[in-house]
Amino acid sequence: MSVEKSANISEERIIELETKLSFQEDLLQELNSHVITQQEKIDKLNVVCNLLKDQYKEIVSSLPDAAAGDEVPPHY
């Protein structure tokens, strides 16, 4: 194999590797963007979930005691 042909093959391989690397970098940036978006949504859902828990606790605490309805009236 001649030196020129060997240099050509090496150059083609380098170009191919650089192209693959470029596509991988783009894909990595896109995936990172999706992960950031998903984390923002998860954070918002956690806030909503905590608000709903607090509202539930308030509602339960404002209800009359269920045990009070089971008591036998004093005249029995």
C-alpha cells in the first residue's frame, strides 16, 4: 500500500470519526434539554402534590369526628 493511499484512508477515518462525534454532541445536547424539561415538570408536580396534601389535611381536620357519631346517646 502506498503512503498516499494510507494517508487518504487515515484522513477518511478521521473525517468519519469527527462526523460521528458531532452528531453525538448534538444528540447529547438534545437529551440534556429533555432531561431539564422533565425535571422542571417533576418539580412543579411535587409542588402541586404538596399543596394537595396540605389541603387534604385541612379538610380532614375541619370534619367532625367520625367517632363521635358512633357514641351511644347519654339517655340510653
